[in-house]
Amino acid sequence: MAARHLVPLWAFITLTRRTAFATVITVHQSSLRQLSLSSRKISTVFASASDMASTAKKVLVPIANGTEPMEAVITIDVLRRAGADVTVASVEKELRVDAGHGVKIVADSLISDCAQTVFDLISLPGGMPGAATLRDCGILRSMVTKQAADGRLNAAICAAPAVALGSWGLLKGLQATCYPSFMEQLSASATAVESRVQKDEKVVTSRGPGTAMEYSVSLVEQLYGKEKADEVAGPLVMRAYHGNDYTIRELNAIPWTFNNGPQILVPIANGTEEMEAVIMIDVLRRAKAKVVVASLDDKLEILASRKVKLVADTNLNEAVNLPYDLIVLPGGLGGAQAFAASEKLVNLLKKQKEAGRPYGAICASPALVLEPHGLLKGKKATAFPALCHKLSDPSEIENRVVVDGNLITSRGPGTAMEFSLAIVEKFFGREKAIELAKIMLFVSP
Ligand SMILES: *[C@@H]1O[C@H](CO)[C@@H](O)[C@H](O)[C@H]1NC(C)=O
Ligand SMILES: *[C@@H]1O[C@H](CO)[C@@H](O)[C@H](O)[C@H]1NC(C)=O
């Protein structure tokens, strides 16, 4: 927001007799006198500086037990990157929610505490039984219904368009989409279409985890315009095209084997990129891997890079006692710095490398954790584009996912799903990975 530079901020409402519309404008103090002298249209001082200190759009993302965590967290994170004031509200009795695939999220508030707030957007994540719990929440239903009646934006993804918006009768006469297995149900309450993201009037709908990032960027565009959406999309390193396939760059191919699981360690810390962490945990658990999410700190709850509160399964002190078939690091600047400073984690990674067992990292972590500790020596790797200059061998950085023997690296939130699918492919084979990619709508079903 550029508002910081406008000191102080004033807002005026411009009223003309012939037109019924009102326009809110902000001006520099220096131009204020000139403006007030030159324009007779300005008739009312509408708001004080403090009221206008922020023009952040207010967004509500309700969550419940069984909410698909990728869909919730991607929406929250991407909208916060755009500067939106996102409230994550639990529709359960407590703030702590058990989202799908064992991902534990702590909401910012209870839905009952937001009932009086006016939001610019309410976005419903999918996942079952999460979407059904959203549907059955009376407070949420009246908020979303009022939102529609007042002409403000509603959005839903995966099961939620059919299960919540459709069953509340809010999609009548509109084109909408949803998760493939809910399309029949959707067609009873809307004109069901197969777009990855569909907008009609004031409703945006989308299909599943694999479309959640496109959906979220399109919500940014609805609230802030195309330029902002492009600005937010750039650093995500999104996929330009979703076909029937995805590719990874593999060098020095060796089989990745496991005895039990595979058992995979995903460390998290304050500042960890929540989309990357949640995508890895969720996708790997969908493939039936045993994922251990370990907080670096004794405290299990961490505050991720875009302020999503995630709860780990255990802490690193406990987690180091188990053997791992793979250790993978999510990115996020603060998280990567914490990993790099953890002697315990770095030693664990070094042992993993020496034993020839798989390890990997995405986004900031290849450059800030693996490289400085010699864990990329003699290996090809990639990283977050703006940090690739730190890699001593940049020859393969343009690839979205690089596998070099027992090392796997990748670039950012928008490559996290391919990164996770590549891990599935190495442990369970390509067929399984493609099947999962289809189920998640990452590639065409
Ligand atoms: C939802 O999950 C929370 C956190 O684990 C749990 O305490 C609560 O009982 C669950 N609610 C329902 C309705 O199952
Ligand atoms: C992580 O962030 C939380 C919330 O801001 C804070 O209470 C906690 O002390 C932080 N932990 C570390 C290890 O910095």
C-alpha cells in the first residue's frame, strides 16, 4: 500500500446532483488546499485520516475440521501478499481446527466474533467434511447470504460451491464450477461449467487444490485489479499452463527406496512459507507417506510467513530420534534462516547426505540452508529465482524441480505441488504421481 506516503490521508466524497455515484479519493496534503479551493464538488469531508489509514480489503476465510488445508492456506497467503486484511475464522467451537490430512491450523477468531464485520470478500475452502460444516453454520450462512444481497463478492472452491453456496441457493442462474465429483450436485443449483476458475456476477468458483493458486490470484484481481494480481503472481513462480502432464529435471537418477512409509521429516519454524509447507505435507500424506511435521522450537505452534498459525506434530528434539527416508525443507525467508541456524537440523541433513539418503529443499531453503552448509556440493539444484545467485552451480536453475541423485530442489510456492509430486514419483512411481495430480486437478482429470 502506498498510503504510507500520503501524509496525512484525507478522503472526500464527491457528490453531484445529476449522478448518484460517490467517489472516494485520496490526495496529498500539499494538493489539498488547491483542490478545496478549485473544486466546488467537494462538499463533505467524509472520513478522518485515521479512518482511512488503510484501504486494505477485508477478506473472510472460514475454516472447519476437515477443510482442505491447501485451499484455505493458499487463499489466505496469496490475498495477504496482495495486502488484504484476511481474517481466518473457525466455525468450530475452538480456534484450533483439524484440517484435512492432519494439518492443524489455529484460526484468528471464531466466526461468532466476525458476524458484524463487513467483508469485501468471503472465500469458502473445500474439503469434506469441512464444506458441510461451513454449510451448516447458521452465522456463516447469513453472512454469505447478506454479502450476496449487498452485491459484495463471494467465492468458493472444490466441494464448497456445490455443498455450501449452491445449497444456500446463491448460485441460481449463475455459471459456476466445483470439484468433479460434486458437479452433478452443482448442476441442480447452478449452470455447471468445467473452467478451472469461473466468475459470474459477484461469485468466483474453482475446482480443487491444483487450481487454488489461480483461484486466489483471480480473487486478488477482483479486489485490486490486474496489475496487482500480476505483481503478486510473479514471485509465486506459477505454472503457466496446466495440461495432462508435468515434467521434472532428473540427473544421476537413482531409485529412492524405503522400508517403512516412507517416513518423511518436514521441519517448520516461524517464517516458514505456509503454502509450501502445507502443500508438501498434504500431497505426501495423500500418497500415504508418513509425514512428521516438526517445529524447530519447543513450542509446537509456529507463525508462518503470511501469519498463518500452524501446529506441528512434534518438535525437532523428539523428531531427530527417528530415521527418515527423506528430509524436506519448505522455504520462507525467516523459516530458512531459522533452519540454517539450527545445528541440530543441519547435522541431521549432513548425516542424511553422507548416508546417501534423500533430502531436499524449496524456495529460499536451497540457497540459505543447503548451499552455505555444503549440502549442494557437487550437485545441480534450483531455488527461489531472486536467491539463485547464491548457488555456486547455477547451470540447472531454470528448471522448476531438479532431482540430482538423492537431492531434490525447487523454486517457490507455485512449484511446490510439482516438487511434492516429484517426491511421490521417486518413491511410488510416475503412475501414482500422475493419478494424484489428476485427483487434485493439478493436471486435467
Ligand atoms: C474439531 O477439532 C478440534 C481440534 O482437534 C477438536 O477439539 C474438536 O472436538 C473437533 N470438533 C468436532 C466437531 O469434531
Ligand atoms: C515465534 O513467533 C511467536 C509469535 O510471534 C513467538 O511467540 C515465538 O516466541 C516465536 N518463536 C521463536 C523461536 O522465535
